[in-house]
Amino acid sequence: MKYPLAAIVILSTLPWARAADPLDAGEKAPPLDVPLRRFGEDRFRFPGTECGCALSADGRRLGVLSVSHQRRAAVVTIFDVASRRAVTTARVPLRGYGSFVATDGVSFSPDGRFVAAVPNRETAFVIAAATGQEVWREAGGRKTGSAFCAFDPLGRLIRPDETVTYVHELPSGRVVATWPVGGLAKVTPDGATYVRTKKIYAEIEIGDAATGRPRHALPLRTAHNGSENGYALSHDGRTLAVVHSVSEIHLIDLATGATRRKWALPAGAVKATNAEFAMAFSPDGRTLTLSTASQLLRWSLDPFKELPALRPGGSAEVVKHWATTADGTTVLIVRGGRVERWAAATGTEVADEVPGAGPAFSPMPDGTHLVAADAAGRVGVWDVASGAFVRAVTPSQTPRGPLTALAVSPDGRRVAVVDSWGHFEVVPLNAVADRRTGTPNVGTSGANFLAWSPDGRYVYGPCANVAARRREIARYDPVTAQVLPLPISSPQTLTPDGKEIVYLEIQAGANPAVPEYTAHLSRYDLARNARAGEIAVGPAARSLFRRVQVRYSPDGAALAIASDREIHLPGTGVPPIVATDPPPADPYAWKFGNPQPLPVSALAFTPDGRWLVSGGGDGAVKVWEVATGKLVRRFDGHDLAVDWIAVAVDGRSAFSSGTGGFVNQWDLTPPRPARAVQGAAEDWVAAAAADPAVGVPAAWALMADERRRAYVAEKLPPAANPDAQAVAKWIDQLDAPAFADRTAATKELAALGRRAEGPLREALQKTPSAEVRQRLEGLLARFDAKATPEEIRAMRLVQAAAWLRQKEFLTAWASGAASAVLTRDATAALQRGR
């Protein structure tokens, strides 16, 4: 039977036609893991993108509403204004896409017990301010065109949709009253009077809330978003401020509808097209603030005079969220993951005593300190051992925005930083930073690549190719200030030897009529200033190069390529790793489409190259074993996405940061085996397990106990060098007349494993016959394939011995056959320990 399309659409939108919404059941996020240490100023810091703020009635609490579309989560952070500490954090799953930018997206109840939040059209909820527990969530399906939410004097929640307004009793959420009017923009604190835009660009309506009857129709023209940000209501509910025709401000007496005062805005303060602004009264009603693209204009209303403007800078976007403290002395501006404090009397920012940390940071080369940049453009230095703040370093050039990239020089004396507009500078890290070397304003926006050459002579950073209208990079000499532009866009990483830069190269298809593009990871030779070739990856991986991260291990032997959710490890034989959790299920996928994947956004190898640490949009820090591609450990320590990852110089801990203004340090020590105590023989078998969650703790258990170490010494002696004459004989027999002899020689050479790698490669260089070449290449190909269980066990035992400082084992193992995995890893561990 066929049904009309319109009927299908109508049926699918009815509440009873949908599947049960799991978000209505009060889904809660799991608790976060506790890091080893936390660096940075986490006061007045919040995760995600801001979309609302409000002060409690007593002025003691500030509530900030933010969202992460990657995590599909809305976050309410409640701060104690005096201490600037977050006292409550609530994370709620987000329905649909998009977010409001209104000033009314969050509201405290009069007694401060509840906080209501409306991040987008499909999500509205109430939490308990003291605990963050969700007490009410708006049922799916209600449509509303604004983020408006407010409370009446009895603490009941007022929530309008497009035609009706509902009054909810809390905490039950029961509807106790319905007002026959919708699309509200403001409601007076007594809940008696509403304000809404009756006709866009033409008329504002003031009326009685309970009956929906209009009282006054005002011929004032608000901008396209005027129903949200074009109004401001005084806290006593007597005065309404309206931006009229993006050129004037009118103060309206709500009781009479009369204009008390009006004045012209400065020329060009608000654009006539694509008008963006926000407006609010101070708590005492004596000051009105209007934000524009470059400043916050302020007026005293009694007596009337213009006050010093606040010029936050750092972003071309309009500041839409701020609040004035109860005493009127400070304006709190909410943006970029932090709450800025501005002195109302002078219009200047009050700097934090301690900078924030992240997202960009780097451990010092000697591992003793952590250097981190913050959203305010400052650089801080912390002691890693104690977590104590040491000093702040401020670039001489005033950053135009948050510092998006940071790199410490190899000698640990300088740090290169780049802000969100691409302005680059090298700053000394000594205690008295009185000399600075910077580059001219040659950067470009969106820059997040910085790297020092291994000798510390050059810095590779952003550069704008004006002629080609694209972002590239340049080589900077901090001493001479010379700049050498390089024709590289989308740089990913500098190789550990400093000879090449890996970059993402996009090539258009052969048919110009069909928009097809192919992504390649290319290599640029810095000595020859020329393209050096392409990194070999599979076609499936190449097609996924949209959001890419590329990292080499410190010795350059291992390479990791992240593309969206997957991590590729070329040359290991490991299949692609799905490294981030799937996005939360969205019951509104039928309407908004499937949730976007949560990409991998940061990678870092441990010093031995055996583990890879990743971070991504799911907020988790994950440790992967390179040899198996399996998960070793995970840490859930961030509310939202992880943007930056680094591993300590000694490999014993990892650092991660997001938008919270802090850097977490995680202890990478493997957990104890989740089993009863068993013998050395059982641990020996378990140490070769394919799952590192089983094998790694078993290897650590073997090396941590004296009696078990004796068992290891017996079972794993240094790799014996093969009999050179026997190896030469078997290589010669690869060309023997009899097939049986050739096959037997192949088996003997295969049994030697990597110990025969050197002679095999030498034989391959002697131009053998076609069959011999094929057999040699087949034997050598095994070295590029997935590691054997025996090799995996050896890797884990060497890693454990190095961690536990069992130098006698490392010295013995390093004396074995040079090409064996055991020998190579032990030798490298000894060199790192010097």
C-alpha cells in the first residue's frame, strides 16, 4: 500500500509516532577521572562554546551555559564570584544541532536553588544549583524560537513556545499555568508583564502575561535578532531598553509605554546589515551596556553620561555574554572558555594572578617544567614535580586572541608562540624576560603549527601568501629576524631529524566539471627546498584525510596518522584503530541527520615509541600499544574535547588539555593485574597476550619481583647471533636446483627472525635471480608485518625493565644480536637513560 508523502511526514512528527527519547529519562554523564596533577588557573574557566550567562539574585553565583557540538553536550558551570572557583558543573546531553547566542539562555530561580538553561531549540533543562543534579528536562518535540527562560517570584519556570507559554512547578516540572501568548522575549520579575516582537523590524508589544492581552504597541524596529539580544530589561522590571533601527537606544517605561529617554549610537557602532549586538542593565539599573563588534559601550543613566568603553579585543566576534557584579565594580565577560574581569571604573581588564594553561603547552626538554599558553595571550611556567606555578612570561606584542600554538626551543631557553591571528613571536623563558625577539606581522589567522629545528637555529611557523591567498609557513631565524617563506600549506609535523616537513596536499580530480579531490601526505625536503615524495598510505586512508594529525616517534622509526576517528600506523601490520568513542545517540537524527564523528585531535608517542597517546572529541585520553593497536589505558578527565597531548621526557606520564584553562597530568604506570596472584610461568604466557590490558601488567609483574626476574633471565637470554656460515649457506641454497632445498633454506632463515635481517638485505643488493629476489623480499616483508607474540613479549619486558630501572637486564639484553627486537629495544632504553 502506498501512502502520500505528506501523510508520512505528518505522522513522523507526532509525539506518539517517535521512539522513546532516552534523553527524557535523565541520562547522566559518568564522573571524570582524577589526574595526577593539574596545572594552570582553573578559576573562572569553563569548557566548550559559551551561549549564556546569568548572576544569581544575591550576586554571589555566576552561571555559565556552554555547549560542545562534538560531544553533543550542554554544560552549566556555576562559579562562586568571590573566589572564582567552580562550585557546580552539570553536563547534559544535547538534542539536535546548533545553539542560541541569547543573553537569556540561562537563569537562576529567585532563591538560587535552581538554574534553568536553554542551549538550543530542542533542549531545555533545570538543574539543582548546589549539586548539579538534573531535576527537569523539557519533553522532546516542543518548538521554541528563542532561548528565553525565566522564573516568577514563586520560583516557577516560565518557558514559551511559538504560540503558548507554560509555567512549570519545580522540581516536579508539572505545568501549573498556561499563558495564551508565545514568542516572549522578556518577562518582568513579578511575572505579570511580557515583552515580545510583534512584527519584526516594525513593532514591539507589551502585554499582560496571564491573559495575553496587549497593553502597548511600540513602533520600534529591532534587528533580526532583536527578540533575543535587542532588548534589555531592568532588574526591577520597570524599564525596557530597545535598540531602534540599529541607530538609537530608547528607554521605555513599561507601565505607560512612554519613552523616557533616547539617544543616538556612535556612527557605525552597529552594522545595519547582519546586525550583531547584545544589551543588559547592571543589577542596580543605573548602568546600561551594549556590545558591538569591537567594544562594550556603557552609559550611566542617573545621571546620564557616557562611561569608559570596554575594549576586549582578541576576536572579531561580538561579545554577547557578560554580567555586572552586584556592587557594580566589575564587569564579567564570558568568552573563549574563560570569564574575564574588567574594572567598571577604568574600563581595563583585571589580569589573573596565575595564567591559564592550554590548550597549547609543552614540557621543557629536561622535563622539569611545563610551559603553557592561555586564552588571554600569556605564557606560564609550572614546576612539574610539585605542580606549583613559577612565573608568567608575556609576549611583547599584544596578542589579538588566544595563543593557539607553542613550542619550546631545544635548549629550553626560548618559547615560540602564535596567536589566533597568526602573529608570531619568540620569547625568552628566563626569569627576567627583558629582551624579546619577534618577527614582523607576517602571520595569518588559523595558525596552529610551530616547530623548532633540532639545533634550535630556526623556527617553522605561519606565513600568509597574499598573492596565492592561502596560508603557508616560513622558516624564521630568531637571531637575524630573516624570514624564508616555504610553499607548504597545511603542515602537519617536522620530522625528528629536522630534515623534512610532512604536509597535507590536496589535488583536484582530472575532470574539472566534477568536484573530486584526493588528499596526500607529502614530504618537503628543507635542504633542497623541494617536494621529496609522498608517504605511502592505503587508498582507504587517503580518502579519509579531512581532519588529520601526523606524529613521529622521537627516534623517527614509527609514524602515526590520524584521520577523523581512525589512527593508521604504517609499517606495523596493525589495522586502523578506531580511536574515539562514537557520538552520543541522537533520537532526533531523523530530523537533524546522523551525529558527526568525534575526530582524533592530538597524538604523542612515548619516548620508546612503543605507546601512542591520543586525545579527541570524546574527551578521553587513550594509550595505545603500537605493536598490537590495542588499548592499554584510558583517562576520562575532560568535560569536552582534548585539544593537545604531550608525553613527559621520562615517558612516565602524559599531559592533556582542552578548553578548561588547565593541563592534566596522567600517570602512565600500568595498573596491577585484575586477577589473583599467579606464578611466573602463567605471567610469562600472559605477557605475550594480544591484549595489552592483559600482557602489559603481566610483564610489569614479572620485572617487579626478584624471584620472577630470575625466571625471566632464564627464559629470555640475550638474542644469540646466528651462525654466519650457516646463514650464508642457507642464502646460497635459495638458488639451489632442488625445490625441496630452496624451501628448507627459506624455513631456516624464517626461523631466525630479525637476527637474519642484515645478511638478507645484503643478499638482496647483489642482484639475485627472480626467484631468489622473491624469496628474500618475502622474508624481509615479515619484518614490516605485525610483530610476533614473542617479539611483543620482549618489547613489554624491556619497557618494564626500563621503567623499573633494571639496568642489569637491559645491559645483558643489549649485548645480543644487533638486529633482534630485544637487543634494539634494550640498547635504546640504555641510551635514553643516560
